[in-house]
Amino acid sequence: MYRLPVVLRSVASRQLQLQCRNYAKDVRFGADVRALMLQGVDVLADAVAVTMGPKGRNVILEQSWGSPKITKDGVTVAKGIELKDKFQNIGAKLVQDVANNTNEEAGDGTTTATVLARAIAKEGFEKISKGANPIEIRRGVMMAVDKIKEELKNLSKPVTTPEEIAQVATISANGDTAIGTLISDAMKKVGKEGVITVKDGKTLNDELEVIEGMKFDRGYISPYFINSSKGAKVEFQDALVLYSEKKISTIQSIVPALELANSMRKPLVIIAEDIDGEALTTLVFNRLKIGLQIAAVKAPGFGDNRKATLQDMAIATGGIVFGDEANLVKIEDVTAADLGQVGEIIITKEDTLLLKGKGSKNDIDRRSDQLRDQITETTSDYEKEKLQERLARLSAGVAVLRVGGSSEVEVNEKKDRVHDALNATRAAVEEGIVPGGGTALLRCAPALKSLKPSNSDQATGILIVENALRMPCQQIASNAGVDASVVVSKVCEGTLGYDALNNEYVDMIAKGIIDPTKVVRTALTDAAGVASLLTTAEAVVCDLPKEDAPMMGGGGMGGMGGMGGMGGMGGMGM
């Protein structure tokens, strides 16, 4: 290798120091930067791992506003980690992505994914520092993961009964049988594909409310429409519904609909963008003076969302939406076939519920299929949630789990567990269940012996995964305060798993200690993908910390002290 003369080397060194100050990026290489990233991985994994298992601990997170958050949810803890050192933070953020990806795909298993990712990255870095080829190690890791996924599929058992659904939910909710039963009941009521939402309760107890039909958060425009003595609400049986995407301000536009309803001797409910002016005044007057069976409600949502929701209502009740570009019929030319029909409608100050809509089953099924396609295609979580709610209103209804508690902190902590349990239950219904507590991964490990790696580095990658498969069970045992290595050895040798809650070895499936197959598979896939990729990094680039701007020297202002002489201006008598 050519070396510069000593004089030139010293000059070049000084120039390099000067140039570094002008660089916009900090570039680090090799083992040094990998060590820093691993430190970040360790910090995040340590914080997340303490939550694992039935005897896992809570983590308290400071929030930018309000009281601190207490949680046992792995992904919430991971999102709260931010490290000062940029290179350590990069390592932490990459494992944070593992938790996020697992949460988005499977809805649970984020702690398992984090523990696996740390184990694979740590041993991978160690082997690379001893001269192993990182690319070949990654190939070996991915080869092993594919084999484990096959074994998980063979080990998986389908979920069919409400009892099994309750078991999955209970385990994911950290052994809370009340939450497990609540979720099982909700799925029984609205079906496995039905929408289940989680909201804050108003009491100390958890409650389940099932909303059948189409319910939306808009009530009557005027209290003068109230016709029920049992509470401030409007109740009609066998009613007609007029839908309008536009605002209704003149009475002439809705007189034909009123005449139709009168001739059919049925109540009429108008759902429009808004109803005001002469139209509203006339409706209220006729309601009070002659007892006209009428009510008016603002359509829910805004813009395209309002348009789509009105279309859903019209299809569910067998009507059309006036004012829609696709519909050329004017509201003044309305016929009986254009009006929606419902068996019952209940309108309160806050919301409206349409029950027993008379829409065509074929039209409803066609609309439901369109919504399912949109749910599959959208990448926005918010959009997906809204589409699922619309689909549920058209089909089985919506179940609302109201989480109770004595304080906001308690309710929020429980809501995290309910969300996890709900996601885990859906995953179990989708792909089945395997023994929980890390047992499934240990049962799959012997299958790795059948793999035939092309070289020693690939064999090292397979061994890294085999060792990592022990970590979830080991962490659960460690959090339970027992000798983790002894527990893992006993589970590997026998046919039973470790029940950390009761500190005994049991048949995990029979005892109801189970994990959704999808959660375990996703956790391993995401952890191995990111962690093995992390080991292939040879250079890391990040921004240099910004230097504080030098303070402007104030010494030059000292001359201003002479302005004290302006006191002599007092001699300027006026």
C-alpha cells in the first residue's frame, strides 16, 4: 500500500480535521458503528422484554402532555424509545420498525418480535466480527425462517369454538378472563368478520354494546320533531326515508315527498346535507299544528365520505340519493320507488338508528363486495377503519366494547390490552393457533437439522435462528423469576410447555395457553428480516449534531454607558 511522506501526512491530517467541520453528515464504518447500533438495540429490547408473559412488568412512559402512560403493550413501549446518540438510535429505530410491522400485520406479537430481533442481531454481529460473511449468514437465517414457517403451519390447529376464541383473547390480555369473554361474546354477536370497536366506558365495569342496523352520529335538527314520551327522541315504525346530498332550503322541493308519505299513510324522515330556512320552518309548523309524522336529520360525514355513506343507507333501505351526479332524477320528481323504507327508525339528539331496511339483498351484497375490495386495496389505516365500519353497518352490525375503570390511566392501560387481545383473536381465527409461551418455536427447532446449507456461514445463520428460538420462552421464564435455562431445557426435552402464571409444566393447548399462528409467524419473519439485514451494514451515515451559533459579543456595547450623561439634559429648562 502506498503511504504519503510524513510531512504530507501531517498536512493531510490537519486538512481533514478542517474539512470535517464542514461536512453535513457523520459517516462511521465497520465494527465500531455496529457496536453502537447494537447498544441501541439492547436498550429498546430491554425495555420491551420486561413486559413479556403473564408475570411481565409495566413500563411508564412520559408524555408531552397529560399524565404519564402506564402500559404493558410492547409496540407502545418501543415507540416511546428515543436515544440521544444518533447511531444507537438508528439501531433502536430499526428494531422499532420490526415491532411496528408485526403490529400492523398481525396486531400482536410485538414483544416476541423484538426479543427475536435482538437475539439474531446480537449473535450475527458477533459472528461477523470473527470473520463470517454477513451475506451468507443472512441467507442461512432466511433459509431457517422458511423452514420454521412450514413447521408452524403443520403444528397449527384451527379455531372454531367460542371457548377457543375466549382463550386466545384471555392470553393476549395477560390472563384477564373478563376481557377474553367480552371479545368472544362480541364475535359471537357480529361474526368473525364483523367490526368491533373499543371505546372509553362511563362506568367502572367493561360493557358490550351491539349496534344492529345502520347507526350514525347525527341527531334530529330540531327538538320539535320529538314524538316519544320515553326520553327525548323520535320513533317511527314502517317509515319512508328521503335522501339528499344537497342542502334543502325551500318547501317546494320536498312537497312531492310529503304528499307521497301522506298518501301512503307513513312517516317520512329526511336525511340531507342540511335543512334550513323556509323548509325547516314549514316542517316544524306542520309537525306541531297538525301532527305531521316528519323528522329531519343532517347527513353524517363530509365530502366524499358523506356521499358514500348516503349511498350505503340508500342501498340498505331500497332508495336513491337525490343530488348525486350519477342520479339525474330531480327531488321534485320523486316517486315511491325512490324513497328508502325501514321497519323502525330511532332518532335522538346525538344519533340516528335505521333498523330493518327494505333494500334488495343482491344490491347489498354487491355493495359489500365493493367495500371489501376497497379495504384490500387501501394503504391508509384510517381509511381502512372507516370502510370496515361501513361494511359492518351493511352486514352484521357493529360491536362496541366500552372499557371501564376508576381513572384515565387505568382505562388507557386496559384499552391497550383489549386492542391486543382483539387483534390476536382475529389472527387466530385467520390462521389457527399453536402452543403458547414460546413453546411452538421450540417445537419447530429440531426441523432445522434437516436443512443442507451450501457453506459454513449459511450453517452459522441457521444456528443463529435455532438459538434465537429459545429466547421468547427464556424471557417469559426470566420475568417469572425462575431459572430460565432450566425451563427452556425441560420444555425442549418433553412434550409439555411452561405455564409461567402457575409455575408448572402443562399441555399448553389443553390449558388454553395458546398463540395465534399468524402472530408467531409474523414476529419471526419480521424479526429475522430486519435483524439479518442489520448485520450486513458496513457503513452508517447520519446528520452531524448542530453546533450552537456563537453568542454575539456584547462587549462593544459598553460604550453605551456614556449615555448616562444624558442626565445633563435636565438642565435644558423649557
